Amino acid sequence: MPVVNRIADFTQEMQGWRRQLHAAPEVGFDCHETAAFIAARLREFGVDEIHEGIATSGVVALIRGRGDGPVIGLRADMDALPMDEETGLPHASANIGAMHGCGHDGHTTMLLGAAKYLAETRNFAGTVALIFQPAEEGGGGAGVMVEEGVMERFGIGEVYALHNEPGLPVGHFRTAPGAIMAAVDDFTITVTGKGGHGAMPQDATDPVVAACGIVTAIQTIVSRNHDAREDLVISVTQIHTGSADNVIPATAWINGTVRSFDKGVQAMVMRRMREICEGQGMAYGVRADLDYNLGYPATINDAGRAEFAAEVAGEVGLASAPDSPRAMGAEDFSFMLEARPGAYLFIGNGDTAGVHHPEYDFNDDTAPYGASFFARLVERAQPARG
């Protein structure tokens, strides 16, 4: 079954929504204008309930089908990135320093398209909970919505989401059972020594040399402490120190990220980093303090629901077998999948610039496929009775 005919009928309308959202991006939890736009459309569609102000600016709307049944959750993120746009398009961002560079405007549009169709047809049992979430890009808005009790409050039993993927052809989907995206943590190591004159290092305790030693030692975690059959990435991405060529500074800072899938691997990394900081600090005569911040957990699909979602995607477009390679990027939908079983899928955005690129733009041809997927998922998961 291809794109749902009724959804194809309002393709141009979806394009209008998406481009209006693209031109007015909002960052983090401050998505109030975006939420107001969403709520206005949902009222036009005639959904049964709209709940606003969740996790500051999040929206949950309910559509009831024909007869009693479970509640299925469909999620779209709606926040933009804190970056400037360089597309030069007529609908480019009008807000300096904010851009829909990851396609959340498209994700929101796809869920709105499904909402319009589902509110019209109601060819399903039970209830659909439409979740419009702020602050995916670093704020953990999904986690905040879970903490505020959306799953319990609305009785959500399972939950699904889509993310566009540049390079994957339009109309194609991919997913996998189990872990599909990594957990992401970040760290800061503060190396404290004793400053001095560059000509007299014997009178100083150099944090720069110590920082270099610590960075080198950190690389051995992956190469010597970790099972090579498991995925793990540790990237030192920043070293900050010093102010002049002839001054040995007193302090240096090391920053980076850790990407993993297994909580045991994550715990090993934290332990080894603490040991390295302590040992290297003693070796170089400095103090090395580790601040390790646990970020988004791994995005782990329920195996059965991932297989089911892949079947539905195959009815709407073209779906790979449900064994696509997992990615080292992270996604806060993981918090929702920790709370309820479900699946996260990628949908093709075609030959476009990559996400988080200043020339990226969501492909409007993708929206009917995503909206149709959400709609068919509900109808297949909770068929109408009688």
C-alpha cells in the first residue's frame, strides 16, 4: 500500500505548515510559538483533547477511535538548533541564531498530517496520543515529559517516533530491533598545576604536559580495556589552556564525549577515566578532577514492535529488513523507550545536506510517507471494531 490517498490530498497543506515552522524556529524548551501553531492546527482538525505546557512548551493531544482499546503514543520533536541558516531559501529562518537544521519542523509536520487524517477517519480502536516535544537537541525534553508523567497520565502503552535521514531515498524507512542509537555522555577534566615562567619550568607544575598525557591515556580505554566486538567511541574534542607563549598556565581543561550502547561498558569507561585522572595526576604532580555527565541513554527498540513497524513501513514505502546498522548518534526518545516499549525509525530525506548542516532543509516530499506511516501504524496496531 503506498501513501494514503487522503494524506496525499493535503500534501501542499503540509508543505505550507512545514515551511511556516521552518521560518520561525525556536530552541530548547522555549517552543511556545511553535506549540501554539500546533495547538491551532489540532483544534482545526477536531481532536478530542489538547494538553499544553508539558515540559514547559510540550503538547499532548488525544484522538479517540471507534470503541475501547489501548493508547498508542506517536512522538515528534519540535525544537530547532542554535545555529545560523545558509540555505537562502524563501522560507529560511527569520530568527537569527536559530535554524531547523535537523528536520524537527518536518517531524512535527508529519505528525500533524497523521493527526488530521486520524481525526477525520477514526478507523481504529482505543486512543492515539500525539506527543509534540520540546528540547530534543540537548535539553532532554523527552525525559522531562516522562518525569512529568505523560505515560501514566494518558495511559500510553507503547510509543513510536520517526527521524529523517539524508542520503536515504525518499519513501524508504529503516529500523532495527534492540539498540539503534547510542548513549551519549560528556566529560570535563580540570587539570590543576602551578603556573610559572616558560623559561623556568622547574619552578612550575605544568598542567599542559599532564593534560597531553591524560588525553593519550584515555585513548587506551577503547584499545586496551574494551571488548572490540562492542561499539564504543571516546572523543576528546577540546583542550583549553594558556594565555601567552612564555607563561606556563596553572590550569588546563579537557572536554569530550563518550558513545556506548551497554551500561556495563559505560560503567567501565567511567571507572577507567577516574583511575586515569588519579594516576596521571600523581605521575605529573597535578590534580586532575573528572566531571562525568550521564546524558541520553541508548535508544533501544522493542524487538517485536520494531519488526511490526518495519512491516507497516513496507506497506507505505520501502523498508529495509529490520536489522539496519545502529548509529553512534544519540536521541532523547530513548527516555520514552525506557518508560514504554516501542520503536524508533529513520525515514529517507533524499539527496540533501546532512542534518546539523547550515544548508540542510527537510524534504517536503518525505512528509506524506511519514504521515502515512504514523496513520497506518495506528490502524494496524489497533484495528477498529465493528
